[in-house]
Amino acid sequence: MDLDGKIALVTGAGRGLGRAIAKALADAGCHLALSDRAAGGDSAVPYALSSNEDLEATASLVRARKRRVLVRTADVTQPADLADLVGAVKKEFGGLDIVVANAGIIAAAPVVAMDPEVWDRIFAVNTKGVFLTARAAIPLLIERGGGRIVNIASVAGKTGRAGLAAYCASKAAVISLTQALAEELGPSGIVVNALCPGYIRTAMWDEVLIPSLAAMTGLPRDQVFDRFIQGATYLKREQTPEEIADAAVYLCRAENVTGTTLTVAGGGEVH
């Protein structure tokens, strides 16, 4: 699919992968609708989430590429927020061609110590949020005669890891949901795929995974990430947001690839 002039919606667009994907889609010719949750923390996660300023910074990158941009805050766990978001996209752009469901959170704890409310919140954002985003956007994609949905899963959805049961299970559910959507929406010309990023030094790593791995291994925190990358990947290097974004653009262009899961992890996950 030629992406020039297409309309793309990216959730979780305030920073990190969402920002890189939005930038790459703008470079490919898309106009962007950017969404992230409203400013403020989330009691389920021990790190700061994106701010309104982060979301505006992403929008500035899109504008610098001479693309139109719409910015809206929305909580992907709230159907009313997503209905308002999709309605704003329809009003501003007249339709929608691409959806990248990127919003997600993480928390780490052994199962016996996991607060059920934190478990529920992780599933609400990571899994229900993908479902609700698709549910809201599908009618607009059908109106255009087809389109693309790219759901951001994780290598954690391929292989479960100790201390990350909630996150791993939520991302595994995204992969299964993607497969179901691909079959369901294929007759409408809508291509649906999942993208599994590997190991990227983000706030999730710095505030959640590194402390957890340091506690399990006894390594100093400043050595944990590099040691993990050396041991876990064939290419012996971390991945970058730009590499994930390139893969997302490919899935938006691909004409005859649907129901698949594309892993970008330097050999860190080959199943």
C-alpha cells in the first residue's frame, strides 16, 4: 500500500516507540492522529507515563515533516474516550486508513505478590485497550474499503518470564487477538498484524526490569542491561525505537501479510 496521504492513528504516541512510529509514518507520507493518556500517573506502574508535553513534542516532529496532525488525549481502557478520539479523526481527516495500537504499561512482581488490581490494570491497558481501539476504529477502516491494524505486542508475549506474568500474559493475548481479528476482518480488506519489539532501553527497563533483574542476579544495576543483551540476543546488541518503527511501516505497506507476528529482537526470540 502506498502510504502517501494516508491517515494513521497511533496510540501511546507521547514518547518511545509511539513517537518513533509516528515519525516514521510521517516520513512515509502519512498524516497522523496522535493519542496518549491525559497527564498524570498510574497507580499500577512505578514509573512516569507520558505527559501532554511529550505528546505535543511528537506532534511537532510530524508537523516538521509537513504532515497534518491531530492531537487528542484518551484512555484506551475507556470506550467513550476512544469513541471521541475516532470521531475527532473522522471530523478532521474524513476517514482512517491505519491504526497502530501501541499504548501499554508494565509492572513486575512474583505471582504470589502481585496485587490483583495491578494485574487487572495491566490487562485493561495492554489487552482490553487493543480490543477497544480496534472496535472503535474498524467502522472507519471499512468505510475506506480496507486498511491496516498493527498491534504492538512484545517478545514477552512469546515466552513468559519470571516476575512478569501479568505483562507476558497480556501481550500473549494481544497476539491471539491479532490472529482472530485478521481472520474476522480479512473479507473487509483489513490487514491485521502484531509487532513484537525486543529489548529497548526505555522507562520500562530503567524503572521496572533492571531493578527486578538486579535483584534476581545480584548484578549492579548499571551492568544489568548490557549483560542481558549480550546473553539474550544473537546479534549482541539492543534494538532501537527506529528499528521497530521501520517494521511497523513495513506492516502498514504489506499487501498480503496478515495474522502474523513480526519479531524485531536481534535473535532474542525466534519462536
